[in-house]
Amino acid sequence: MVLNMGGSEALKLPMDWVDLWWEDIDSQVKRIPEFWIALSEDERKRAARFRMDRHRERFTVCRGRLREILSGYSNGLPKAIRFRKGPGGKPVMNGDTPGIFFNLSHCGGHALYAVAYGREVGIDVEAVRPKPKAAALVDRFFSIKEREAFQTLEPHDREAAFFAGWTRKEAYVKAVGKGLRFPLDQFDVSLKPGDQNALLRVEGAPEEVKRWSLRDIDLGPGFRAALAVEMTNPSPDKDISTRFRQHHL
């Protein structure tokens, strides 16, 4: 699906919705000349630093689609989108579209985008694959309670638990905007696949559990994804809904 939003009506995004775009990046390489025109000078320099053609092409498409998607909510042109660094260095939109928050994650030839209005979001996607060093990664990066929970699992359940925990932790730190500066062992998430209330505890900040919704996103076989959404008005009777604007499968 190709979006040409310049001069058209902006996409509507209710406060209690998050739009998701699940993209096949490799299928859009023919559009690279179009995307290249929309990129900023900084993005072009970043693309040029990739030594492998495939990585450079994927970066260009990924950034081009981000601009194209966001332009749909701002009723402008992709090349007119401007970014700045927010608190912690997280990219945010800069300009005439206040309140639009976004995040993206890429996995090989695929990219997952999340767009929300008035609330922070974080997203992560991983390709599910054999992970013989999963236990070592859990010992290094996961919290004490997560390590204990992992050890109680049967061996055949540990791979799924690892990817569930990893994507949830990544989605949360991306949502709060601290990235690698936020120690992954300072908060607990559920390792149970399918758990839709997966943030269990944040060290020194108990209010964070109510501030964020942390849930899985079903992308089909072969992928594991998680979404963290800020709950600006936490209420047991109010939930955040998600919808796919684009799903390549």
C-alpha cells in the first residue's frame, strides 16, 4: 500500500487507539529513489555509512516509510517532517503536529511502526529463532525475579519465555526514552507468552506499573512483538486499543 498524503485529509487517531504498521521493507526497494528525496541530509549521511547495500537500502526504506506514515497524520508531505531529540534522546516530531508520538522497530527485511496521539509508545519485534545462549542472556540482562521465573520453566518453554521477556523489556525502555541507559535488570516483566499486563514492577517507581500498558502484538508465526503504551489517565475501565493500518502478511 502506498500513501500519498500531501494535501489529503489527515488520518484520524483517537486518544485511546494505537495504530500499527507492519511492513515488508524488502518488497519496497524499488521506491528508494522516491524515499531518498524525502530524507533529511542527516538521514542520507547515516544511510551512506552502511557498507552493505542491503543494510543501506533497508535503512532508506525504513526511514522513508516512517516519514510517509507520519505525514498521513499531519496532512503534510513526507519530506516536510522534522525530527528532534526528546528527553533521553528519543526522536520526536518537531513542528506543526504536536501530540503525535511514534516508535519503530526493524527485524531483517521487516519493520513495525506504532503511532499514538497524546501518549508515549515503544515497540519491539524479534524474529523467533533457536537461541542456544538464551539462559546466558537472561543471567546477564534480566532481573532477579525474571531469572528465578526462567529457571522454573521446562527446557522446551524457555525459548518462548526468553523472546516474550526480551521484546517486552525492549518495548518498555524505548517507550520511556532511555534506551540502553535504563538497566534492564531494574524492572520485572512477565515471561508468560500472551500476558497482556506484562509490566510487573519498576525499581524505585511503583507508579510505573499503572502508568504503562505492556502487551504482546500478534504478527503471526515466526515473530514476537511487544507494545508499551503510556496510560495518561489510568482507569480500570479504560483500555488502549490497537489496530493494524498495514499488515504485510
